[in-house]
Amino acid sequence: MINTFVGNLGHLMTIVAFVSALVTAYAYIQYFRANEIEKASWRRFSRISFYIHTGSTVLIAFSLFEIIYNHRYEYFYAYSHSSKALPVHYMISSFWEGQEGAFILWAFWNVILGVILIHTNKFWEAPVMVVFALVQAFLISMIMGVVIGDLKIGSSPFMLLRDATQAPIFQLNPDFVPEDGTGLNPLLQNIWMVIHPPTLFLGYASTLIPFAFLIGGLVTKRYSEWIRPALPWAIFSAMILGMGIIMGAYWAYVTLNFGGYWNWDPVENAVYVPWLILVASIHTMITFKKSATALKTSIVLVIMSFILVLYATFLVRSGVLGDASVHSFTDLGLSGQLLIYMLFFLAIAVVLAARAWKHIPTSEKEADVYSREFWIFLGAITLGLMAFQVILPTSIPAWNALVESFGGISNMAPPADQVEFYTRFQLWFAVAIALLTSVGQFFWWQKIDKKVLKEALVTPYIVSVLISAAIIVLAKVYDWKYIIIVLAGTFTIVANAVILAKILKKSTFKLAGGSLAHIGLGMILIGIMFSSGYSDVISINMSGLTYSNSWEDEMNKEHVLLWINKPTQMKDYTVIYRGRQKKVVGVPEYVPAKILESTGNVNEAIALEDYKEHFKKGDIVKIVLEENDYFKIDYLQNETLKFSLSPMSQFNEGMGGLISSPDSKIYLNKDLYTYVAAMNDYEDPEWKEDENYEVSPGEQFHIADFVTYFDGAEVLKEIEGYQLQEGDVAVKAKLRVLDYDTEKLLEPTFIIRNNQVGKLPVIDTELGLKVSLENILPEQNKFVFKVNQYQKDYVVMKAIVKPYINVLWIGTIIMLIGFTVAIFRRFDEFQKMRDKGLE
Amino acid sequence: MKKGHIIGLGIIAIAIVIIMTSIGDASSYESFNTAWEMKEDGEDKSIHVVGQLKKDETGQVTGLEVREDKTSFTFLLVDNEGTEQKVFYNEPVPADFQRSEQVVVIGSYREKEIFVADKILMKCPSKYQETDVQAAGM
């Protein structure tokens, strides 16, 4: 039966949320304008209105999750993003796999933040909440799904499947409910994808806060006071957004197959750019608090960071990127709406800022070279240029769309080699930033002139040169570019560590945020240099065989073909592919797939053999995501097994074929990263023509290339799955097939019943063999076997060594800790001022 | 000149460099014909060509040749002008390759017979557009 209640509830709540957002905005404007007598009642009304909005937004989220959680496949959203086999934590991923869910998530974070702001601010509540409510109105409109004539506003996630598709089945039976959904994209079936989107969207949502304070400041003509409440939130936003980016990068590293953590894909760039601007704005805001300069720059940067988040959303979700990105987001027809959303707030911000511009205090005095303002300002500029260099080419598809909408033709395409293109600039900008942080930090903590600066810097300089020299020699860094990076990175770490030590000695940990974050930056820089610059593809084909003797052979073959059981040399390792495995509930390691046979039920199999102490032959076992195959790759050195990796692959018809995830061996100083690029499809093999062999027991012969021993035959009293009758004769032949170091027992069976012959062939998918016992010739003491070949199982894989990647991950963690410390410090400052009644 | 001016000029200079390199390094969408003309003019820049895999009457992809070591392959791509071209790709066949509705190859001509793709982007039938709901399990 179709359950329309939840959908209707969700839809109703969407409308309530939209209306209440508009009411809240209106009410807060009135509250803001009202005189002292009316203020209290307007405030109460505004708050109630916002709480209604909050409640309805939470209910929207609840309704959608209810639909997914209870497998209500009569709804399009559940049908296309979920399936029965999904565990609960992946249902959470299903929730935001679609764009509508992502907007709901965004709106959800906004209301949470709104409630916190109402309770932490006195003075700023009205103007800030007006901005909040307006943003919410725009966000909720994205999921309204209202059609007026040709105008479509939003795309509702509460649409029924029968309304969303024109499948003929619904004409026969409008109440048809599909048995199962099409499932969640397997690439998203990863724990990082459960937590990465909420983090990222919290980052997105929180960029609204500094922006809202700024707008509040401009409207109330408190041109500089907005900075204090905005600053802790700006740092919070940068921290969360940064964490979201890192989680995304880590997810890409462990699940995607491009062999790294960052690919300069438009979708990645779209978050990186606002983050850079956000970080720049934090720095200028801090400078302003210290010395009353850079206020205008801060205003511009805060506006830009918020607008860039909207621009990023527009780029990624409007479909304008088209084939420029590997992330395929389909156009839900929201591009116009997203554009209006962005332009609306851009216009408001620009108009308000322009009106206030000449009233905004600026400091007349030129920043001195020996002042911290100068250095921080340079840093902010560098961050701005970094952002500019990335956003410009990323916008090429949007530019094409713009030109075409005016009837022109533009055939510009993004740079062919994105990684090379962006790295060329970003690398040097990053080096500049690293150096600026170390010098800037010295200026920050003390008034310095030329002489003092020299003295202060000389020790860290010498120490870092020594450390760099050690790194360069020990890790064999001989490329001049990389040597500069090592120097810059080490200098940043050492200089900031010196500052950190001083701070800790003199005052509290609370002030250590900046130097910690910068130490993290230095480590990130070095980590990226090693893991990317010295990333080494070791899966170069070493067989020495050339296949076509043409120019093709000159190209680097970065993949190796591994036939099952066949040892293949690969740089320092010998690798052997050992077959497919499955993950079984309750078994810590992977289980060979060949001892499991599907029962036909979802994620369930019957064991064909005992497996250690975990299960017995004939047991029914639960499989974790049965589509997932884990390919066992043994790594050997000096003929001893060092370790095994099990990269995953999933053949998913609904999602368009093969989806693979790498597996890495993690050492302290490097990762060995392995993934499967292609595999054998033995679902529906094309058997080659019959080959017949006549063999006597005890004889040795060759099946295909395999040495095979015919050990003899036995008469069976019973056969599994068959009812033997009186007078039946069943004979099982025992063949031992040798393949490198493995031995396989193939036992085809032959049954005679009332002069009729029945044959039970055996199929070995790993060897690609089908063997049946065709006939028995008692006079000659010979057995006739029919053999069909397909091909041996294989994988094509790639293996990359990524040195010192842990330095990168540790660096990011330290940086995030630095941010967190800074948040507490700045929030504390704000609270003290607020409680004094100053703000 | 004040320091502010120097910094301002520096920013403008770097911004111009960024814009120039962005334009200079930007690739372009071409057809096989214009791509070959570019090659003949001595331009070796990587370009984008959008097209579809060649299919026979029954709708099966034809012309896909996988090398013996399975780490590279060639295929036939028909661009939007209808020009057919053999393309070499030095990677294993992507799994959903044959299902793709549209293929973008990024690379350049090596010789008239062969276009070498450095990268392939595929547009696959999106599940959003999936209109045939399986009747199984009714």
C-alpha cells in the first residue's frame, strides 16, 4: 500500500517552513525598528516564528529519513537513493546523496546555528536573524516542488515514484510499490561519506554567520563592532569547512581510484576557494582587532567567502559543469533559482557596503614593513590570489554557458592536465604563505625593528636549515623545487614552534591557536610534497614482454595484469593474485568467495566448506554488501609473504558497472596503495569449444596449460542434492589440477539411471574451466573428460607508494586543533564584552 | 612611490599572469577535423573532443580492441560532426565504458590514424533519468 501520509507531512512542513521563514524575516525587521515599548512583544513573536520554522525544518528532515528508513519505495527519493540491503548508517548517506537531501541538511544546520545565535547574542539578534531567515527562505524554496505554469520552484524529495517517472507499470497499477530501491552509489558506502557531507554543510552553513553579523553591522552603522561576535564564528567556519575538505580528501584517498587525495576537480576547487578566502578574512579581522586597520578588506573578504559558497553551490549543482567534472550532479532545474539566491545576497551586500563605504573607518598611516599588519596583509593577498587562480579556470564551463546564453559560441575547456596546471601556481603561493606565517608570527607577538627581527629569526633559520639538510639527505630530495618546499615547510614549523614555546612559557595555551595552525600548515606542505611529488608507481610491467613492438610500448604502462596464482615481479615485490573474497558478518578477515554460494536472499550465502572456527559447511552466513568483491593480492619479498591487500570492487548494474576502492598497506613512513582497475567478468562466460581427453586412472595429462593428475574414481553411495535410486550408478572422478603453487580438486560426476546418462560437470571460475565426465570405457580402463575453457581469473591493478603521507594527515589534525584553540579564545573575548553589556 | 602602490602593482602583475596562463593553458572543445588541422599546424596542445562510441546496427559497441596485457585499448569514436576516429587509451577499459552515452576524450593526434587520449570522461545514463521502473517483484 502506498503511504502518502509521510510525504504529505514533509511537503506540508516544507510550506510551513518557507512561510515561517518569511514571517520571521518580517517580524525581526519589525523588532529591529520597533520602539522600546513594542520591542519585547516583537521579539517574542519573532522568536516563536523562528521556532516554528525550526520545528518544521526538523520535521522535513524527519519525514525524509522516515521514508528512507522504512523502505518506502513508493517515493522517488527512497527508490533512487536507497535499498533494503543498506545498513542504517548508510541510510544516513542515502539521505544526502540527492540534492534535495543536501539542501535539507544545509537548512537543518542553519536552524541549529540560528537557535544558538538567538541564545548567545543580545544586541545582534534582530539584524542577524533577518539574514538567517531570508537565507532559509531561499534554501527551503529549493525543495518546495511547486509548479506554477511553466515556472518550477524547487524539486521536492517527497514526490511519489509514480509522479516522478512515466513507467508504464503505473498505468496498470497506480498503487505499485517496487520491491527494492536502486541503492546507494557504492562509492558513498563508506564511513567517511556518512560524516563528510554533514561536516561540509555545517561549514557551508556557518559561513552565513560572519556574513550576517557584517550585514547587521552595516545596517546598524556599527561598522567595526560586528567583528568581535563574527570572529569566533569565522574561525569555527574555517575549521569545520577545513575539516570537511580534509574528510573529503581522505574519503577520495580511501575509496576513489584516481590514486590520490586531491585531483583539482571543479567540485573540490569549489570548496577550496571559499575556504581560502575565509582564512584570509580571519587574518584581516584579527589584525583589525589589534590595530584598527584592514577593516574594509575584512568586509570585502567576508562578503566574498559567503558569496563564493553560494557560487560553489551554483557551479556544482546547476549542471553547468556538465562534462567538466567527474562528479555528476544532474540538473534538477534549480540553476535559475540558485543564481537568484546568489545574486540577491550579493546585491544586498554590495549595496549596503557601498552605502557605508565612506563611513567605514580606515587608518591613514601606511603600514610599516616592520609591522605585523604589513605581513598579514601580504598573507591575505597571497591567499586571495591563490583563490583567484583556482576559481578562474574552474569557472570556464560557467563562462561558456554565459556566452552561449547570449547567443555566442565559446569552446573553451578547462586545462587538460588539471593537476599540473594548478600545482604550478599553488605550490609557490603555498611556499610564500609558509614563509609569511613564520615571519608574521614574530611580528605578531612583539614590536620588532630590523635588528631584533634578525636576532629573532637567526636561530630558527639555522635550526631549520640543519633539519632540512637532514631531511634532504635522508629522504633523497634532490629536485630543487622540492628542496625549497622542504626548507619553507621546516622553517614554518621551527619558527612557529619557537613562538609556541614562548607563549606556553609566558602565558596560556589559549593563545597558542595561531602557532599550532601554522605548524600544521608546514607539515601539510611537506606531507603533500613527499606524498605527491615522490609518489611512485611500482606496478610497472616488468615481464619484459612487448606486445606490439610499436610506439605504444614506449608509453608507460602503469598497470600490471595479474593472472590468478601467477607470481609477477613488481619493483621490490613479487605479487600474486589469490582470488576473490567476501566480507562475512562476524568474521574479522575476508572469506574466500569460492566457499560461499548465494541463497538467493539479499546478503545471504550458504557455506560450501568449513572456514576456520567461524562457520561450518552448510551454515547460512550473512554477507556484508554481497556485491562487494575483495581481491586478495599477496605481496612477497624473498619468497616470503609480507602482507596481503584486498582492494574492493563492486559490479553494480544499476550504477553503471564496476566501482572500485583501493586498499593500502600503511607504514609509519609510507603507504602502499593498491587498486583494481579491471577484472574478469565470469558471470556469463563464453566457453570455448569442447576438448576431449581419454585418460586412465593414475595418469598425468594437460588440461589447457595445467598439469593435471587423474587420481582415480570412486563409486558414490550418495550425492548431495540428488536422490539416488535403486540401481543407479554414480561415479566421481578425482582430478588434481596444478596451477603454480596451488592444487585444485575437480570432481565431475557421472550417473547412470535406466541406461540414461547424467553428467554433473564442475566449473572452476578461478581457472576458467568446465570439466565433465563424459564417458567411462571399462574395456580400455579409460575415462573420457570434456573440457571447456574460458579464461583464468585475473585482475589488472595499479600500485603506488606514497611516502610520508602521514605527515600530511598529522599536519591537518594539528591545524584543526589550532583552529579550535583560537575559537575558544575569541568566543571567550566576545562573551566577556557581551556580559559587560557592551555588545 | 609608496609601498601600497608597489604592492598594488605586484598584485595586478600576478593577476595578469594568472589570467594569461589560464587562457593560455585552457584547452578547447574541437571536432576531429579541427583537431587534425591543429596538429598539422604544429599545435600539440591537448584538446577535448566530444563524441559517441561507434555502434553497429544492433546497438553493440564495435571497434573496441583490448591489448593483450589488458592495460590499454583502442576504440572508435564518432564525433558530433560524424567523423570516425580510432582512439588509443593507455589505461584498462573503464568498466562502464561501453554503456556510456557520450565520451569526451582529452588528448591529441599522434598521427592521422590514431588519436591518443590522456584522459577520458564518460557520461553515463544517469539514474535520475531512469524511467523504466522494473516490474519485477510485483
